[in-house]
Amino acid sequence: MTDATFTLIEGARTVAMPEAQGFELVARAEAEGRPVALDRDEHAAYLGVAARERARALASLEAPDFTLPDLAGRLHSLAEHRGKKVLLVAYASW
């Protein structure tokens, strides 16, 4: 009998692995204090970033770079505006 496939999502990376190995990594992440979203029925889990890593990023007060299109479709990245004040307006249609 073969081990079921387990999907582990960590950041932007998705990895398929044997189920036993997946549950082992989930247990290790929980022991390290990382947030974990586990769906046993779907054989999948998402591992979040540890609180101290999130705190370190917040303490830097520097937003991560991202790129978004304007209404004309022209791309703008946050890095283009470093050192300037930027107002970002976001909404959801749902």
C-alpha cells in the first residue's frame, strides 16, 4: 500500500510529498510556533511565517515591493516610489 500524497504550501511554494512526511513537517512547524492551516480530508496544509519573523518585518517599517497596474494597464512598482509618500486605495467588489 502506498502512502497518500500530501500537499504542503509554504509562502509561494507548493510541494507534493508522502502524507507521513507532510504531517511530520506540520507537527514541526507547530512546535516552532508557526501558524498552520491543516485540512486532513484534503491532505493539505499551509504553513505560515513565524511570529518573530513577522515582527522583524514589521519593525523595519518597510513595505515589501509589489507591482500593480493602473487603470490604463501601465505597471507601477512600489520600489519606483521609495522615499516618497504613496497613497494606495484598494477595494473589493465582493
